[in-house]
Amino acid sequence: PNRVTRLYVAIADVAHFVTQGSPLDAEARSRGTSVYLPDLVVPMLPEKLSNDLCSLRPDEERLALCCAMDIDAAGRVIAYGIDRAVIRSRERMIYEDVEMLLTEADARLATRYDQLVPSFLAMRDLAKTLFARRMSQGTIDFEIPEARVVLDEHGATKDIVRVKRLMSHRLIEEFMLAANVTVARHLAGYGVPAVYRIHPEPSQEKIETFHDTLRV
């Protein structure tokens, strides 16, 4: 009942390389975001940053902004710290491999990543706790199917397949949400202006359409 878990969530410290008012900053502002296409990505930042200095690589140090949270057994953040950090990742993992480790479905992978498996299992349990707390607070869990475009050798669309949502995906979602909420509360506590994504109240027309759908 008194168990406390320390969760670290780190993101690349892009601002270390892209300083305000610099040519890199101006170019990034003109692009606004990276563009993701079925077979390629047009990055907002130069490839040296997007695929190297601001991208995780095993056993290489990377600059990051880190939010460290102490989370109790009920999923509440009872203490936190936010700071610049230098991190060194141990492995480059993919969602499918982590999912196999979480479900203990592949002995070969379990042997290869034996030192990391306990951490992955602890992450799974923590994600479930965070999710349960969000649900108890009235959060809506949108299980919206994602699609992946499959191209042929000529670059033409061959198929569109549904992407299965894995527990390994939920790990990242829950941990990023926890960090985002913690940082937002921190900024609000100091009266610091920040950008938030706000979902406005639905229009009367949308409410009536929803009611009509429910009547069917």
C-alpha cells in the first residue's frame, strides 16, 4: 500500500541546439512541424539533429529535459523534479519486441534482454495504475483505430491495414501524460504562460447529432 515508484520521462533538449532567433529557429518556425508520409519523413529540423544529436542511440550520451516523478500505489504523483539531464540509453527497442517481453511470449527475446525485463514489467504495472486512476477521474479512453498505408515497389498504395494497439504503446502514452500533467501543474503553480491543447464544448448541432445517433 505504501509502494512508491520513481518514473523518469525524458525528451530531447532541442532548445540546446536551436536557440531562439537563430537561423535554425527561423527555418523550424517556417516549417511548423515534421511531415510524415507513408514511405518517408520530411523533418522540421536538419537530419543531423533529428536523426542524430536529438535522437536516442544506444550507449551514446544525449542531452534531455527530464521530469522525475514519485508515484504512489494509487497512481498519484506525490513528488517530482524537472531538470536538464544527460541520458545514455542501453538498447534501441521497438514496440513489437517490448510487447513480446511484456507478454512473456518469446523466450529468445527474454534471454537477450534479461536485465531489462524486470524494468519493463514494472513499467507495465505502473502504466496500468496510472490508467486506472485516469479512468476513475472521468477520463475518456479513445480506442480509435490507426491505419498504416502499405506501398508496393513502385510507391503506389497497395493496401491499408489496421495497426493493432499494444500494451507497449500504452506505456508511452501513460508516462507522457503523467509528465505533461506534472509539468503543466508546475508551470501553472508559478504563473508561467504555456500552450495548452483545449477541447472546446461541443456545439448544439453536434450535441443534437449525437442524440440522434443514440436513438438509433
